Amino acid sequence: ASSPVSVRNAGSRSVARVASSRTSQQSESTRRITSKQANMSAFTVSAVAPALGVRASVGPARRGAPARVSQGVPKGLGSVSLPTAARRGDALVTRDSAAAGAVGMGGMAEDPYKVLGVKEGTPGDELAKVINRKKLLYKTEPEKLKQMEDAYEQIVQASLAARLRGDTSGVSESARKNDLTPSLFGPWAPIPSEAPLKDKKVNIAISVAAVAFVWLTPGTIRTIQPIIYATIFHAFRMFMKLVDVDPGPSANIDRDAATKHNNKRFFRAFALVMGTFAVSLGITYWIPNMIFETFRLQVPVWYLLNQEVFVSVIVGGCLAYLTCFYR
């Protein structure tokens, strides 16, 4: 028969073996779970990486080190940390993909001056001639034409921004003179700006047509309505001139600013032309008639019959001169 002490020792050894077996089973379960988590983390990062624009690969790392993704993440997401519980040798490491992202965005934009084939600092008048020639040359190639127009717009916007900052190093001499606005009427004063020859011909033709129509009308039924219609045409011509010489903000970049600038151009063209019409008509028509009636002066008949012709000549000449040499 065994003694009580032997029985107790045997029982202790049996309990120890059971506890050791349970500890071994728990360690094995923990190892399997850890390996499964590592595999799932690798699968998760491998699946997410293409959507974030990064490349992920498996390599050696510290135990439990997180796989940090901070390159190529879309704006607004910041940096993304994907923790893992992998063992040594199973952690995930990301690689920089900035170069790949740059290529995906089309790389660095080309120099707009090289695209147009001109030197940097070319005056605005020469640039306008160049882009007009490019439009004729590439009118059957939409993609090439768009590239030329984008380059020209980029140069114009950069020039306008430089002028607003006070930098006139790359601004043409005519533009510098145009920036010197007379102070008599503030920003509404006419600014010297000579129109091209073809535009001058059109402006003069409008005034000449109005004067000829008045002159050919019988003296007893003559009116100044033709010169009023000519004034409306001159206002439109002034607006088109402002569009050419003062492009303003691009509608593709800032639609609200472009709309506001376009409204200012319209009101400026209308104000300049109608102001010139009112002043010249007042001096040649309203004031003389007021003097004649107030002082009851005797006026020659030939003057009364041809007064509208004289008024049309002076008013039409003033309007043509304004649209040809000012803006």
C-alpha cells in the first residue's frame, strides 16, 4: 500500500502534467490566431493599397510594428495606419509612390512659351498674333488647338497677376501706358488704346453711314435718329474692344469673377459711348436751340434745314474717334 505522502506526490505530478498540456494548447492556439491576423492584415492592406494609390509589399519589421501608409493617400484622408499583430518577418512595409502619382497626374506641365514657340517676355500684341496664326494652323486638330489655347490663357493670366502685383517687367509698353488712368474722371475716364486698322474702318463706316442717311433725307423731315442708332452700334463696338484688350479672369477658373468683370466691361462701354453722345449732342443741338429760344435770335433758314446734318457729323465724328483711339 502506498503511503499518504506518495499519493499526494503522484496527484501533484498529474495536476502539473494537465496544466502543462493546457498551457501548450493555449500557446498553439495563440500562435495560430496571430498567424491568421497577420495574413488577414496582409490581405487587407494588399486590397486597400491600389485604391489609395500606393504599393505594399511584405518584408522584415519589428514585432507588432504597424504598417503605415502615408504616400499617395487621397486628399482629405491624411495618413492611414493599419496595425498588425504579425510575428517577426511577417509585418507589412509600404513603399513611396509619389513618382507614380506624378506620372498618373500627367507629370509636370510644359512651358507655355515653348508650346506657342515664342520667347519668354514676348509682348501681348505679338502673343495675340501668334495664337491667331495657331488657330488657323490647327483648326482641324482640336486637341492641338486646345493645347495652344490653354498655353495662351496661362500666359495671359500670369501677366495679369503680375500687373496686379505691380510687376511690369514682362508687360508691353502699350500696356504700361494703358495702366496710367487719367484722374479727371477716376476709373471711368477714357484710356488711350488705339484699335487695329480694320476696326478703325468699321467704326468710321458706322458714323459715315449715319451721316449719309441724315444728309439724304429731305430737310423738312430730317431727324437725328440715325445717329442714335449709330451710337448703339458704337457701344457694341466698344464692348468688343474691351473684350479684346481686357480679357479679365478666366471663366474656367473663376466663373463668378469672370461674370462680374464682363458686366463691368458692358457698363463701361455703355457709359463711355453714351456719355460722349450726350456731351456732343448737348453742345451741338440742345444748347444752341436753348440759346435761340431764350434770346429769340433770328436763325438762317439754311441752318435750320441742315442742323441735323451738322449735329450728325460732329456726334458721329466724336463717337468714331472714341472707339478708334480710346477704351
